[in-house]
Amino acid sequence: MGLILASGSPRRKEILENAGYKFEIITADADETLPEKISPEEAVKFLAELKGDAVKKDNGGVVISADTVVAFGEKILGKPKSEEDAKRMLKMLSGKIHSVYTGVCVQDEEKKITFAEKTDVKFYGLSEKEIDDYVLTGEPMDKAGAYGIQGKGAVLVEKIDGDYLNVVGLPLARLSRILKQFGY
């Protein structure tokens, strides 16, 4: 058994494929309930380990698992529950800086390395119409924080400070250095 991506995310799959890694996908079946009063950075590490452990217990090889959240201060913004919820999130982020955290866990039988990467993202000030038009595209509905930087949501972003691919869902540069420690 070789490299396993414990994620059904098409974005994570594409990032790894574009980097030339050969892997199989085995999605994790884990209860993703977070402990109370956990920071965004600790939350993504907790969830990445949880997913990785769930896949690792039934499989050999090297398992990569990840989780990404959007945080405004210490408040974690999940995927919107409705179009109104998406609009509320986008209004909250409009003209302001928020953080995107991705937790990554890489493990095999001998070792486990877990880290979190943080990228700060600043949105342009958004008009009501810009928010409404973006929500009508449907793109925000399955994205943490109600936007996808790799899609139509790119036009909302004024600047980023950190790893772009981290915002997409997998901090490849840092991950690749860790994978070298596992022989990849």
C-alpha cells in the first residue's frame, strides 16, 4: 500500500495530482464534533488527525488527511446552511481580513506528523449586489466561509498573506517537505 489521501475533496485531489504524487483516495468516516472552546488552529489539527486515524486503522501505507476552516477572529465559519447564511458570512468578511487554517496529518505505522497552516485573506468591500450575485452562482453553498478562492470567489479577494493553496485546501509546499520524511 502506498500513499493514501483520506479526503473526498476534489481540490485536494487536484493539488496532489498536479504536484505529481500517485495516491489512492479512501475517505474517512469520523464524527467531526469539535470539543468546546477550541481554537481554529487546534480544531483543524484535531479534525485532520481524527480523519487520518479513521482511515489508518484499516489501511497500511502513508495516510494524508486534512481539514480546512475559515475563521473570523476565533469564530469558525463552516459551510453555509442557506443562501441567507452565505450572505451573512460574506457581509461579515466584506472589507476585512480573515484567516484560513488547514490542518494536515501525515502518518504511517511508525510516526505521525500533524501541523496547521494559516493564511490571512482580505476581501474587498462588497456591495449588496456583488454578494447577491455571487450567492446566486451556487458556489458558496459547499464552501467553508461561503467562498471558493479558486473559483468565482477569487474576485472577492483583495490580497492574501500566506500560502494560496492553503486557502484552496492543502498547503502543498509544507506538506511536500513532510512527505519527504516518509519517503515521498
